[in-house]
Amino acid sequence: MNAAAGFLLAFIITTALAWFVAKLAGRWRVVDQPLAAPDRKVHSFPVPLLGGIAIFVGFFGVVAYYSQSAGVVTGLHILPKHLWGMFIGALLIMLGGYLDDRYNLPPSRQIIFPIMAAAVLVLSGVGIRQLSNPFGGTLVLDQINLPLVKWHGVVYQLTLWADLLTFVWILGMMYTTKFLDGLDGLVSGITAIGSITIFVLSLRPPVLQSETAQLAIILAGACAGFLVWNWHPARVFLGEGGSLLTGFLLGTLAIVAGSKIATALLIMGIPILDVVWVIVRRTLIEHRSPFRTADRKHLHFRLLDVGFSHRGAVVFLYLLTLAGSATTLFFQGQQKVMALAGLALVMLVGGAILVLAVRRRRPGWSGGQ
């Protein structure tokens, strides 16, 4: 009952707020202009930004209500300080996203807010303390501790490998959803699918974390509510803050659900591999910053170039995400490693086929610079 009510409440709040935020963004002229980058913009008219604010308020509003009234989002695995870390980190992301959407910040300043958000989350105690070794046993990451400061008798310390991995993981997840945000409904829909997957896993042995399940289903409801306005043709976009926020929250849920890193990798496998390839291509082949200049060489754009419709490309990527999610529900240990290797092979072969198909359709095409 709590799960269904949490999903529905977040859905209703986010749906209503998305409409309101779109109106405000339009009035403030915080909109995405297609003429600003006609080679990679897929919409033909200005669309309001700042939509991530609706997901932020919908998610944390419902979380606050449940934590105060029923106490179902805190427990053994999620402490109040963890929720505060999530909230403050998300607030920093939304602040940076608003500034970027309004003033078009350079990449060197855009990245400041995601870095601060990841650091705040780590300082709140959210961390990857151990990882399951698919070949047996566990990899313990919290054995090296460096004391930082003592406050009211409590020593706050840096847990070297655990905190470093957590920081990199959260930053990576944020930029995965940021780079993925190129088609209407893509990020919000995939985040909803991933959240529902974590919800199911959190209720099954050996996880059995009802509080994590509650957070996951609230996030799913918020993203589904936003999708009402973000489905093609979108009437509001996530904006910089929203595209980062979804990865931040999904990555955090994967940690608190028992460090389900392999699970999140399978759910977000295709987008993550796409981001890895973009970084490698831009850095090693094109010799330029992977963050400085956007282009039209992402997987979702290539699907459009080979003939997929806008909605068809999004649904196709939904199906791939569902396949990865189903794998996490039935595979364990070494099976997940094999599935990840298979996913990487599919991405490599599929990407090569897409590139060849595009070149045949458009001789001399390079995908934008």
C-alpha cells in the first residue's frame, strides 16, 4: 500500500508541477532554442527547460512526507543523514542546472555543481563499502580510513577506496543521464524503468530493504509523472539540472540497495557504454575535450539517422533497458559478468552496423563535429 501510494503521489505532484514549471520557464524565457544548434537539435520550436525541478520537488516532497508521517524511507540501511546528503546534493545540482539553463555556463563551471553534489553525498555516509566478487567472496573497500575532523565527539573520516569509488560512480551516473538526454522522454523513461527494477530487487532476498524499495518507487512515480509532459513531442525538457538529477538519484539508490553496481550497469548498460565510447572517441581519436562540444554521434541520434522515428528510437532503447533489467532479476554472480560482457559485445557490433548503415544512407556523413 505504501509503495502504490508513494508512486501515485509522486506521479500526481510531478505531473502538476511540470506543467507549472513549463509555464514559468516560458515566461522567464529559459527555453531550448532549436536554432542554437540545428545540426543536433531534434525539435523544431522552443521548448521550456527547468523540468527537473518538478521531479526534484515531486521526489523529495513525497520522501519528506513519508519520513515524517510513516517513517518508511529510513531504517537500518538508510539513515536520516543519508537523506539529507541526497537532498543537499540534489539541491546543488538543481542550482547549477538553473544557472546553466539560464546563462549557458561553460563546461568548466557546469561540472562544479555535480562534483559538489557527489562530495556531499559521500560526506553524508553513503558509500560502496564492499563489492561482491563474482568469482567468490567479497571485495572490502573500507579498510583504509583517514580521520578528517572531530565534531561533538564524533570523528569524521575519509574511507579511501570506498569514498573514491562512490564519488566516481555518482559522477559517472550523472554524466551518463546527461549525455543520454537527447530525445524526448528517453532519460525520464529509462530512469523510471531502472527505479522499478531496484524496487523489485530491494524486496527480494538477499536484499530485503523496504526503505530502499520505497525510495525507488517514489522516484519511478516522479519520472513517470514527468513523462506525461516529456513524451514526444515534449512540452518541457528536463534541463541541465534534471538530466543530472536522475543519474544522481538512480546511482545513489544502486549503492544503498546493497552496492548493486553490476545491477545498475546492466540496467544502464547501453547508455553507459555509449558514454564510454564518446569519451574515448573524443579524447583519443578526435583529440578534444569529451565535455566541451556536443555532437550527433550518440547512439540515440544514430538510430534516427538510420530511419527510426523519434518515438521508435525511444521505445527501442526502452526495450533494451527492460532486457538489461530482466537480466538483473534472474542472473547472479558470474552470470551478470557474462551478461555485461555480452552487452559490451552487442554494443560494439551494433554501433559498427549503425555507422555503416548511416554512411550508406548519407555518403560522406560524419555525424557532426
